[in-house]
Amino acid sequence: MDDALLNVKTYKGEDTDNLSVFSKKFAPETPLENPPPFVLEANRLRLNNASINITNENRETPEVVSFKNVNIEADDFQVLDVDVFADIQQMNFVYNDQLVVENLKADFGITKNRIDLKGLDLKTTESMLVGDLTLLFDERGFSDFENTVVFEVDFKEADISTNDLNVFTMNLAQTKTLSLKDNYADR
């Protein structure tokens, strides 16, 4: 698919985003006692030059996140209810107009309480990371990221630029490199 655009938006005064409202339109009027799970599968997924924008007009800064120039080739793509899995062979994108991910390869999974990137091979313009990464979270998701999200990492090799990290936090010195090779779990 070429030039796909996904805009997920929570309007001022609303609690639910437009994508959630849209997806609920497919629910039966009378809920089934034991509904079958929603399943969507593809042997191969390919996106070229896609864009994803998430905004929330209830926030002081409505722009939550944007991914531009998203290119992905993935095998064994599966959506199972709210869980998504894929063997990402190649992916690149620009995050929030600040971070260029030149290549990402991983066995990816996201569920209600975790994100897994197994066999991760990530390269930005200034960093590289090889290993496994898991983010664990509760029902609040990322709403209180600093206090509730637990990172479990097992880096085989990682050289991470503070310039890349400062996209997420402005507390680090510029143009430094952190070299890591270990496993770790913490908030």
C-alpha cells in the first residue's frame, strides 16, 4: 500500500478517539455470549510512504505523536482482537520530525500490557542497537509513562546517542554516546 494516512484524533471534550469510535461501529447490536476473536492475517505486509498522526485536543499540546515516511516490509502479520504481531523484516520512518530511524528489524508484538521487540536490530542516523526490548505496562498504558512503564532490555550491542535520547527527554548532554552490553529491567 502506498501513501497511506492514519489520523487518530481525540476531539476537545471527548474521551474516546475517532478510531475507537469507528471500530465500535462493527460491534453487533446485541453482544454475543462467546464472540469469536477478531482475526486479520497477512503473509506479507508492505507499506510505502505512510503517515501516522495521533492527536488529542484535550491536551495543552495536541500533537501526541507522528510517524512520517513510514516504509515497512513484514511477514506473518496478525491482528488478534487488540493484539498485533509481525516479523518486521525492514522498517524506516521519521518520528515527530526529530528522529530518523534508518532501519528497524524485529519480531514485534503488542498486547494490552506489553510491547516486545525480539531480535531487535535498530539503526538511526546516530545510534545502533542489537538485542531484545520489552516494555511492560498496566491498563493505563503510556499515560503515566515515567512511573508505570517497565523496560526489560537485553542488549547484545548498543551505541546510543544522547541526541536521539533527547528527543524523549531534554536532560542529557548533547553529542555523547552510551555504549551498552547487558540486560536490565527498571522503570
